[in-house]
Amino acid sequence: MRDLLGYFLIAQAIITGIIAYSIQQLSDSIKASASYIATKDGQLSWGTDFGIPTVSLFLLIAVAGLGIFLIVMKK
């Protein structure tokens, strides 16, 4: 049962990472198209990124690590 939970956690972390990356790329393309429409040359300062993808990446690595721990430490 611990093996199954470990595999599930790893799969969940991978799928969530793919979804988060896709949403980040989509938002970047929306920002780029909006800046092109607003300025006609594509240059517009949008501020800084708050680092949410970085935090999400570390949390997903922690979840995948927990899944690996559950698989390796079976009794």
C-alpha cells in the first residue's frame, strides 16, 4: 500500500508540474501579445515575477521526494 501511495505522489507531482509550467507559458504569451497590441513594438514593462513557479517547483520536488521515500522505506 505504501508503494502505491508513493507512486501516486510521484505521478501527482509530475502532472501538477506539467500543468503549472503550461499555465506559466500561457500567461507569458498573453502578456507578450498584450504588450504588442498596446505598444506596437512588443516592449512594455510588466514588473517582476513573484517567484511563484520557483516555490511551486520546490514544493513539487518535496512531494516527489516523499513518494520516493515511501517506496524505498517499505517494510
